[in-house]
Amino acid sequence: MKTLIKNKDLEFMSAPEIIFCLFLLTPSFQGQAGTFVGNGGSPGDVELAIAKKHLDRTFKEFQEYDKHGPSLCTCAPEAKNRPMCSPLADLTLEQRSLCGRILFEKAGAMRRWVSPEAPLEVRWTREPIEVKENGVLRAVDAVMSRTTTEQGEGGRLTLNADRFLQMKPQERLFLLTHEFFHLEDWDGRPLVDEGPIGVFEGAEGGRKLINALAAAAVMEFYQSRIDTQFRQSLQRSQAYKPMWFDLQYESLQNGQSRPSTFGAGTTNPVQLQFRGYLISGVWGSLGLAAAFRFSNRSSNVLSSVDVRENIQQYGIGLSYKVNPFSDPTTGLGQSHFVSTVRYELGKSALRINDSSTGTEDSTDFGGFRAEMSYYFPFDWGFWLYVGGSYQQFNYSFTKVNLKYDKEQLGFFGGISYGF
Ligand SMILES: [Zn+2]
């Protein structure tokens, strides 16, 4: 279904599939791709934000260079023989000079494209992106097209989300550098893949130049140690994940309006929950939750009577997840709120023993339980959370005159994994 045509200029990429792109003056494919807008709630939003920061820092280096000659488009000695060098390997001195000049002169423009104010529209798609070039269909990872906006010339970048997530940071930098150069002109002509540009001659001249510019950016990325920056943001757990496991420990009030001899004080239920989100939008995500809870109460009456109550509950309900913060590259920006309401069925078993005799009883019950939690990210999908709960389950043990008839408030903390 997805066919890739390998291009000689791009064989240095280490990804299993090779990055392609195409400059389109007419956004003809726009209608067929299932697109959605990225705002921190979509896969790839964090990776794109970091790739833009990497691009900004890399071109800041180019801007600050006082030497801006052919040396910018030369393979770094430590990177020799590495595949990323190949777009730079066989350039003539004239080609290196032009490449270096463009990097230096366009550095400010490239930084403007990745600034928050840039007239740039980003679209994510899960569909394979295919474009027609010279009558041949190509699968691509990204497409940049020029747009006209109120702020002037703008760009529309469409990215394949799955492919973008699989890439390494340097591959994303290469892809973005290539794509953003398509929004720039040189010698009064748009920088396009097809056809010659200056000393980059031939039908593939433009692509060779743009790939050299992108490879030079990757060199700078390593040499200025920009690759070590924002690593933490890329490892941090991301809130958009659709499936979650929660394990929590709670301190829960006693649900008795009148304390009885056999009721204990607070209990500490342990809960395991699964949440799966089915629909999401800018308003948040809505899904289903299923949970299992258990707790043990024990107390001593008159120092010789041992009272134990064992409670097990199963619940199913709805869960709503919302992220009110704006910057997805920060821990605060990934933190979010979850509210869940479940209907639960439970069983309680009571056992009372003293030195000579004992009695047992058990009962079933049902009711609603609501939880509100705040999640804060760790790395690699793990989270910490805290929250509060409200529940009311009415049941009683007639044999021993023990009655639960009051709402209960609880406070809990837990660890979570989202994937
Ligand atoms: Zn291109």
C-alpha cells in the first residue's frame, strides 16, 4: 500500500524508510488526508515543538558565525563515514560556498518560521501521504505548501504523525530544515526540489542543494551540542495517550452516621483501574473506566474481641481527562486532571472473634463513586497522581447491628502508566 521510491541523495538517513518531501504550489492532496490540528493533545506535538527548538538553536549558531564560507557545508571530521555526511560528501567548492552563503543569509528567516508568531499551519495525519511528482506517485513523510495569510506569505506543513514519532531528533531536524527551506526563495525563485538552482545543476539540483543545507544543519546540531538539549522533554510522559493503568492507595472515611461497637475508623482501600479514552478534542478526552478495589478493616473491641471486615468492589463508568495548560514541552504543560464516575458492586465479609467463640456475616451492595485526580508526569509513560473521592454505599450486618449509611470522602495518591 505504501511504496517508497529511494532517492540517491537521501541514502544517508538511518531510518528504515527514507524521508521525502515535495514542494507543492497547489495543495491538491489536502482533501484526501484525514487531518487534525495539533495543540499539545496530539501524538507528535511535543516532538515537533522540540524539533523546532532544535532548528532555532542550530540556525542561531549559523547567524552568529563570522565565517560563513564553504566550511559550514563540510562534513565534520568526527562524522566522516557516517551516513549523514553523504549529501555533503561530493560537493564542489562552488557548491559548498553557495550552501554556506544560503545558511548564513537565511538563518534569520528560518528562525522566524519556527517562532510562535510564524504564519505556519501544521496538520497531522495518520494516513500515508502520497503526492504526484512528474506523473509518479511518491509516499512522503511531510509536505510543505505555500499559503497566503493576513500576515503575508505563510506555510502549511502536513506531517505523517506515525513516521514523525519514529524518527530520531536529528532526522526530525533534517526533515524540518528541508521543508522550511521550501518556503524561501533564492535568486528570486522558490527553493524547490525539481530543477537546477545555481551551481546545483540538473533535474535533481534543487533537492541536492536543499538536502545539503539540511545535512549541514545536522552537522551543526552535533558540533554545537544542541543534540544534548531538551532530552528531558522528549523522555517525559505525554498526556495524550489513550490507555492508562492506575494503582492507588486511599485514606477513606468511615461511612457510619452513628458509630457502632464493631465499625472501625478510616480504611485504606487499594484500587487498580484501567481507563481507555475513545473520543477527544480541544475540550479533552472521554472514555471508559473499569476498577477493582479492596480493603480490610480491623479493630479490637474491649481488647479481646477481634473484628475484621473484608470489602471487595468492582466498578465500571465514565472518565473525562482534560489538560488546561498550554506548553506541552514542560512538566506543568503535560500535567492534567481526570474525573471518573463509576457504578460499583461490592461484597463485604465480616468476621468477629473472641477467645472462645466467633461469628461471620456477609452482604452485597451497590452504588456510585466519583473521583477527581491531578496527574503529574515522570518519564517513559509513568505518572504520579493525587486526588479526592466521594462515595456512598449503604449496607448493614443485622446480626451484629453494624450499619453503613453515610457518604464517605477519601484522599488518595497513586502511580500510573499511560500508553
Ligand atoms: Zn523537498
